[in-house]
Amino acid sequence: MAFDFPAGPTNGQTVLVNGKTYTYSTANSRWEGSGFGQTGVATTQPASPTDGVMWFDKASGTLNVYDGTASAWKPAKDYQVTTPAPTTRVGGGALAEGDLYYDTALNSLFAYDGAAWQGIPVGNFVGKDSALATGAALIPAGLDAERPAAPTDGMMRFNTDSGSFEGYVAASSEWKKIQYVPPVTVATDLIPNNGDQLPAGGVYRSIIINAGVTVTVPGICALDARDITINGTIVGDGLGSAGGGQTSGSTSESTNVGFGIAGIGGIAYGFQSLFGTGGTSGGYTVTGGTAAGGQSGSAGAALVLKATDFITVGATASISCSGTDANVGIQGGVTRTTGGAGGGSGGLILLQAAGDVTLAAGSTLTANGGNGSAALGNTAQSAPGGGGGGGGWVVLNSSGTLTNNATISTTGGTGGAARNTAPESVPSGTGGAWAGSGGLPDFPSGGNGGAGITVIGAFI
């Protein structure tokens, strides 16, 4: 719109243009409107400005607005459409807080905060529904096939195929589901006192067996924790299942003499379904009267300790899950002869951690088989010895660093001696079978228990 002002005006001359009155100022060399702001172009500030007057500084190339309340000229906001980010205003002046520019390469709007340009996404921002502050964000949603062709790290959308939110992970170049996982309740630390029995199971933050503390375990003990530290003593000897001793036997004699049948070897409680049973009894069966049998030893317990972080076994620590020795009873005094009973099988010690497993020198892990008992009674009669219990298992597994300086023992028990070694005498018991059959019996004494197994570094 062009205004038609008179040529060669004089100071104070007025003219009415489009309903507005303008007065000519020779001091400012311009027509000035009445009741609204004016705009001037000069290298110096206009004299006696009023509120809202604008002045374009030709020297700095900046547009300024007069703030009558503050009695100061303030730069108007600058706006540019360009790429890359501008370092000056349009006219070359210094950038000021609030300046804007639209980056044509990035398709984004930026605002200057007084120190740097801050991005304001345009066209790909997350909006809100009509409820605004109390409503919901509008997240992009679509099928698998409608995912972005060139996704970038951190993108998020709702997948209508899977019915779940998903986010893009550039490191693995895949969309991963974002879903709610119920919280897991984790118990507090387990720090037993001297003489306590460990629980049969449970999940704990830390398990700590302090030096000088001795604890026992039930037949099966399986505990999980973030970390486990053992400096005390854990005892699981003979706390597994006891093999029942036979209580009757028979004899081919019509006299008051008989042979007992020994009890079977102990079975590693909670472990038999995986690895078999322990030692077997000595003894045999004939016809006739009755006699007492022996009581086999009890197997060692099964102790399983797992940690999501680390397991440390200190130099003062001792863990034992061995089978106990058999015992034998005599019914009716020395006129009755009874066979030996089988020793209890060694149990299981399993230490497994996702982090490091460290066993210090001086620590001990023991899962030995118990000894079979000797036959007892009338020396004129023959009776077998009980077989030794098979050695147990010690398993150490680490997904981190495994350092083992502990002393580990998984030997089988010794077979018991027979009573009277006549060639036609009864056969002796065999040893336990953790690692195959036990040693051949020294007929007719009980066979020694088979050696146990130690597994270090690999989980079975």
C-alpha cells in the first residue's frame, strides 16, 4: 500500500491519509503518525521515541522496538529460513534470545536461547488429544509392515499386530517390545546365627555365612541370591535319605543260627533321579529262621546355591555333604550273625553364579561316601560286609571368572569286612555308583564305593 504524502513538506505540516493524521518532523526527516507506532530507518536512534516505535538500525542490520515502560530500545525477534544454522541476524547483527530460524535441510524449527540454537521439531512431534493437559499423547500406531523404512535409535510406536508398544534399538537393528513386567519380591539378607538350619528354599538379596558360624541344611536346600559370601561352616552330612536296613534274614540250618541281610546303601536325597543311587548291601537269602539286618548310612544332603552376581568362599569356609557310615545291630547275641550295611552315598554341592565364583585356599568342599559296616556275630557263620557309599558331586559354575583354590573331596566309602571267608560263603555288597560301578569287592567283603565327580567351569 502506497501513501501519497505532499512533496517538500515543512516542519509541523499535517496531512490526512486513510483516516490517519500524519505530521512532518524536520528533526526526524519523516512523517509521523498520531496514536500509533512509527518505523524509521537510520544509523542512529530516533530522538524522543514513544512506546511501540520501531527503528531499523542500518549500521547493525537489526530491527528494534521502543519499550516506553523500560525506556529502552529492545531488538525485535529475528526469523530466517536457511541452512545451516545462522550465526548472525539477517542484517548481520548479533543473535538475541528468542530469534527463530527454520532449517530447510532438517525440516525443523529452532529457537535461540541466548547461547545456542535449540530444536523445535516440526511435522514429526508427538501431539495431544483434545483434552490437552488431562488427555493422552498421540503416539504413532500401525502394523509391522508400516514401520519406518529408515528407523533411528529411540523411535517409539504402538504395534497393532502385537498389541504392544515398541522401541527401536540401533545397536541391534531391531524393534523391541516395551511391556510391563510385574515386580519381583526379593527377600532381605539371609545371615544365619550359629546353630541355625538354612531354609529349604528362597530368594534373598545377600546370603552371608560369617566366620565362626556353623549351620546345617535340610535334605534338599536350594537358595538363590544376588550375592553369596561363605566364611563359616555348612554341614549336610547324613542329612539326606537313609537307606532302610533289612531286619530279617533266613538260614538253611535247623539250629538257632541265622544270617542277616544288610541294609541298602544310602541314596542321595533329591539327587537320585538325576544321577542314580548309592551303595548296595551285602547279604543273601536262604530258607529258614530269622536274623537281624544292619542299618545303612544316610546320604549327604543336596546343597544348591545360585547367585545372579558373585559367590565368594573364604579361607575359613567348610562345606560338607557327605554320607554317613553304616552301623549294624545284633539280634539274639553272638549266636546270630548279621551282614554289614551299605554306607551312605555322598551328596551334592553346587555353586553357580552369573558373575565370579572365588574359592580361597584353605576352604574345603566335601561330598564323600560313607563306609560300609563289617559283618558281626558268630564267627563260625559266614556273612557279607556292606558296600561303601558312592562319592557325591561338587559342581562349580561361573559365567564370569572362576577361581578355585579350595580342597575338594568326593571319594567313595570303604566296603565292610565279611565274617568267615569260606568259598561257599555269601556274596558281598557292591560299592556306590555315582561314577560307574564301585570297585570289585574283595570277596566276600563289601566293595568300596565308586568315586564321586567334580565339575568345575561347566554346568551340567
